[in-house]
Amino acid sequence: MGFSFLTQELAIDLGTANTVIFQNDQIILDEPSIVALDNNSGRMEALGHKAKLMHERTSPGIKTVRPLRDGVIADFNAAELMIRGFIKQANSKRKSIFTPNLKIVVGIPSGSTEVESRAVRESTERAGGRDVYLIHEPMAAALGIGLDVEAPKGNMVVDIGGGTTEIAVISLGGIVVQNSIRVAGDVLTSDIQYYLRQQHNIKVGEITAEKIKIAVGSVLPELEVEPTPFTVRGPNLMTAHPIEATITYEDISHCLDKSIAKIETGILHVLEQTPPELYADIVENGIFLSGGGALLRGLDKRLSEKVNIPFHVAEDPLRAVARGTCLALKNAEHYPFLMR
């Protein structure tokens, strides 16, 4: 290895909603994927949590940008600033006179085109990465959940992130069938915003809608453990007077229904294309859910009933992709599915 102290290894889960960075099995950074930029100079004013606090609350001089949309880099310049900022933040904890060589593995959506993959790679290299590897997110999620991805057995993973839902069947270290659909956390959040406008005449921002989703998000109209209803305040669309509404989990399960149905269709679509031997393995092992969407109340139950195959929620589903990316980094040399 030689100068191992000069090589620093980082595993980055570059998500539409959150970016997580692992180093030596430790999470050294977990922040929202958002930057605040100065409108005139384009300089970065804040990133991560600080920028999220400013989101939808900025003055004309500053704008907040989420560089990733639907799991893909939508704003190059902002993405590069963000990756660079996060790497720098992750590095500020070490005392070293040398700038270390960075060896980085980054997770990307499995439906990424060549151009989109290159965008991630170039942004990461420009932000200081010397050796950059890419890994498809469902593969990383499977590793992070603890599945043996190299075995000649079918494993199926559904990773519901912020921008995309990644559905994949994995066997022998490769993705056999995959589907990447753009119905995920962001769409569910905007479903809630739309519902509040339609049903209660209240206008709410993205941040509040997300809070509602976390507090009372459900995909079943009947739950055994019922979350406390959420009281939301906002301007009445007609009069601009402040009004409040109490939102229950039943309301949310109703308003998310169409989007969840799209995810179900995506899952069935992948199962239709799965070779029969692998299908048999999946029926036996069940299907694994990861990503923030896996935290929606009742999701495993609803999907199990719909598909007739048991669904299991991964432990700490939010970080499954990041953990898997971290494992891939350790064995970067012998994993054939890492893209250089």
C-alpha cells in the first residue's frame, strides 16, 4: 500500500434529498443535498442543513438550489460546489499537512445514462477525487442491507429515495432486471402539497409538506399504531388569512395512493421480466425495501398484499445505500460491478 495515510477513502451516497459520506465505517457527514448560492457572484453561501433552513425563505440576493433532480445532476455548477463543499467538510476533521489522494465510490441511479454517469464522475473528480468509482444504487442498497450479491441467487431490492425509486433483481454480482422510476420522496411531498391546496385551501411549502409526510405519512387507511394527527398552519389561498387544518394518516394514505400504485406497477413490471429460477428465489427470500420511502407506515404490508410476496424493511433504510457504498469501497479491487 505504501503511503496509505496519504490516500483517503470516501464512500458517497449522493442522493436527491440527502448526501451521506462514510469513511472507515463511520458516517462522517449526513446532510441535505442543497446549497445556497449568491445570485451575483455565484459563490456558495451555505450548504447542507444551513442551506436547507434557508430553502424557500431566501431574499432575492440568495437562491437555494438542489443540484440533483430525480437522482440525476440537474445543475452542474451547483453539484460540483456541493460535492467539493461536503468533501472539504468531511476533511476538516483531519489534521494533515498533505492533501490526501481521494479514492471515492459514488452511488448513482441504475437508470442513469452515459451522460448522467459522466456528470457525476466529472463533478467528483473536479471536487478533488483521484480514483473515482461508480456503483449502481440498488446494488449498493443490496450490499448495505447485507445480501450476498455475488451468490447465484436472486435478490430483489426496492430503494425508494428522494428522486427515484430503484427496483432491481440482483444475482451473481450483476443487475439482471432493473427499473428506475421517477416516483419517490419528492413526488410524495408534492402530492401532499397538492392535497392541502385542493382539500383545505392551504398553501404549504416543501419543508412543511415533508414534515407532514414524516409525522403522519402512511400508505394504508388503517394502521394498528396510529400516529398523532398533524396540525398545519398556512395562508388560505382565497383570503390569505391564516388557517389551520388537522391532517390524519388516513388523509395522507388517500393522497399518496396514486403514486404508491405507480411504484407497485413498477415492481410488478420487474417481476414479470425476472427469469423463473430467480423469481423462485425471490418468493422464498422476500423483497427488501430501503431508502427513506421504506419508512412510510404500512408500506411493507401494502406491498406484500399487492404482490403476494413478503416485503422486508431494511434496518436503518435511510443509510442502506451509503453503507453498501462503503462496503464496495473496501473491496473495490474485486467487485466487478464497480464502474471506473
